[in-house]
Amino acid sequence: MEGTIVNFRGGRHTQYDNQMVIAVNDVADKEKAAGLVGKKVTWANAKGNAIVGKVSSAHGNKGAVRAIFEKGMPGQSLGSKVNIE
């Protein structure tokens, strides 16, 4: 399954560099997004290095999910594709 990184997870005064909001293709509601919790998420950069994370929960009512990665994600990852297994 494939998704797109939408944004960092953050609040009014904070930004969590290792937590991302991901819009998943073919998932349009909270119930389907909740079924993805625990799945592995992989993002690969242009050099071929991969950063691995895990889906932690659904985010909102439109099928987005939150993923926690093993280390901070670069700003270039915004708008790029990730694989969800």
C-alpha cells in the first residue's frame, strides 16, 4: 500500500520531527485507517537510504494516519511517497 507524507505532527509551539501525518491511498475514513495501526512504514530518499517507522494511530476523520519513525525525518520528505506493509 502506498501513502503520501502530508506534514509533521505538531502543536501550536512544537514540531515532532520523528512523527509524520500520512495520507493513505484508497483509505477514506477513520475505521479503515484504524485497521492500519501497527503496520510498517518505509521512506526511501534519493540515495536509497531508508527510514523505517510504524503506524501509531488514525489522524482525523478522513483516513490519514500518524506514523512514528526511528529518527527525525528531513523536510524534503514532505509530499513524498512511503510504502506501508
